[in-house]
Amino acid sequence: MRSCDPRTGVGRASLAFALLLLPAFPAIAQDAIAPADEAAGLPVITHPDPEAPPDPTAVAPDAAPQDAPSTDDDEPLYPTLLETTLSVEGDLEPDGPPGPRRETALAPWFAWKQGLTERTGLTIGGSWGLLWQNYSNSRIDQQDAVGSKFTLNLSWAVDNRGEPDALMFDMAIEDRRPVGTDLPPLQAGIGAGSGVPTAATWGDFSLGVTQAYIRQNLAGNRFQYAVGKIFAPNFVNAYPFFDDNRQFLSLQFSTSPTIAVPLRGFGAVAAGFPTEGGLYLKGGIFTPYSDDTGWTVDDFFGESAKFYFFETGWSGLSGAGMPIHARGPMDRNNFHVTTWYRDALNDGSPRAYGVAFNANFMAGEDFMWFVRGGWSNGWLADANLSAGLGWRPPTAPSDLLGFAGGWTSPSNDFLETQYTAELFYRYHLTENFALTPVLQLVLNPSLYPTRDSITVLSVRSRITF
């Protein structure tokens, strides 16, 4: 089944791409000095907690200052750039340090999973989420939408289990569908009139394998790669709040609206640190013909069209002896610029290209602010800009408050620039169950020009196992 790309709902097939050619890096450390799975700021994936990853602000209270060099030989000197919150490995990590609320009833299950990992090198985990959205105005007269997301993740050490350069195989099996409504929230939000999806990945496809790839970190994470069927937005202009399973729902604040990034398809991505000063380089190549549950390897090798990106950035955790807490280029202090190019497609879509940037930095121990924007040519949105912040309550480190605002300018001159604001609070009842009320305000909805605004109320629930 071809991908339910958010942009597909407004008339385009899923777009994708990526090639990464990194220059040769200078000679690097002879031995990697931490487990390859130590990517989330928590010890290793044998942690008995559920599959959810930590949030950017959910930093362990005893974490060392970023400018303090490590004296522990077991810590990697470079953060992991290729394990993001929507990747298999990222989705197997907990949301953050446990809070003071009720203990989970699934503790025996998590303990069994930890033992399985220790015995076999296989880590399993999953989640099930429900999202309800209500639209104050709807161009298609569907005022409500309910969507379901089921995910089962598996991660297996194929070679060198327990070693720093372990070769890992990751797989995600997913199912997404509407529940009791004609359309799921992804398509219903577009149908309501919002030019930017109000629930970026809450679409509709049947049970199948959505990710399957190998990955490896080498030389203390200084060089990293992943190859296979990949969810490309994990790697292209990613940042701490881009996961709509746990954080902002609107595409305005997740992946960039101005990037024609493919979704699920065959590709390769790599990253590395050419210096010891925090500079990193990352790039990739993907098929632009996404397929939610298909393999797409034939599209990658049989079709000439590709999607390419190259990213240059600075990581505040590089060389500090700590891995990035929220994975990917999503460390607490990060700045990067992403350039991208997509070939013309078989359906007549023209070539597209653009540039995007991201800056996110901590303000104290519990606040993070961010500014993001982009420009493109040949895509559905010409320009966008967003800014916001997140706050982790010190007494409830798994909870998260987020607020952001931004605008997106459509490439169609007949459509107005849309302004979007979003406020959410993720409340953890237990370590593996969270409820998140969300409020979105859409001004000048691009696809509903006769309305001044649309208010979107949402409640998201998610249990991990």
C-alpha cells in the first residue's frame, strides 16, 4: 500500500529521497568505548521500561554539565545521530525518569523482556495509541475523527552482541486505521481545511512491516550508518519535538512542511564527526516512492528518481562523554542546516529542492526552546517558520508541556498563508501509560478560505508494553 503521506491528502503522492556521501574522516579511535545501544542517555536497551524514548528535556538529574569532559572510559565521546524517536531503537526507550505516580502493572513483563535481551540479544516492545480530534469547522462536515496506532518493535544484535560496534537489525510492524469514523485524524484534519495536517502520522494502512534495516555505530559513535527500509523523517531535519506519538501533533512542528521528504521506503543514511569540536555531517539517499508496508527495494534500484539530503550541524554533547539524550541530532543544544533535492517523479511532479534549519537549546535544566524554518522550490509549501518551547516538571520528569506557533506559505498563489498554534500537556499516569490533551488553533486555514479559523481539540492516549 502506497504511503499515507500527509501531503498526499492534498493531492500529491508520497515523496522521498536521500543520499549521503560523507567525506573520509580522519583516523579515529581504535576502539568504540560504549555499547552501541547506549543512545538514549539511559544505560542500554536492556532497561526494563517500555518502548517509549525520552523527551529532550527529560535529562537525568545527575547528568554532567555539557562542557565537562568525561572521565569514564565506558562513555561514548560522540552522540548517536541515527537513532531517533520514531526509529525502532528510539521507540524502545522510556519517556524519561519515572515520576512519583502509580507503578505499572506490567513490571513482570518488562523484567521478562530484559532477561530475554540479556540471554538472546533480542529486544521487543510495542505501543498502542488512540487519538480523538474535534474540528470546530470542517469543509467535509466530519467534525470528529478517531485514529488507532499499533506498533511492535524488534531489535536484534546480529553480530558482536554486547560489543561497541554491534551490528543491529531493527524492524517495526504497524497498523493504523480510523475507529468509528470515516476518516482517521490525518485525512480528516486536511479535509477540515487545514493546509498543514493536524495529526501528522495518524493515517490508515493495514498491518505490515513499516521499517526493516541494519545499523551500526563505529569508533565510539564517530561514524554511524543505517541501510534498509527506513522512515526517512527520522533523519531529515529531525529535532526533539518531532514525534506526534508523544509531543506536538501538527506537522507544523514535527517534520518540516517545506521538505518533500519520503516516508517509508528503501534507503541509506550515514553520519559522522570529522572533528572533535562538535561538528557533524549527515546525509542520505532514499527512493521517493514510499510504500507503508511494501519493500520498495525495486523502486530504489529500478527507478532513477531519488531523494537526497545533506545536513551539517553542531552538537552540544559531542566530546562531552555523554550520548544524545533524545537521539539523533536531537540533543539538548543543537544547530543544523539541511539541504535536500528530489528528482522529478513518474506522475509528472517536477523536481524539488530546498533548505531548512533548526536551533534548539536548553534554558536551565527543565526548559528547551526551538526555532525552525525552511524554503523550497517545486514543493507544496514555499516557506515556513516555527518557534516554541517545552518544559519538563521537575517533580514529574516523564510529563511534558509544549507550546509552539508558526506559519506555512503554500506554493499555490491562490491559497493563503496559514498560521498554527499548539498547546499540549502529556500526563503520565504510570511509566507506560500517558494521556495528552492538545489544543490547536488554525488561522487562515489554507484549504478552507471562507473560514477565518479552525479550533482543533484532541485527546491522545498511549500505552507501551
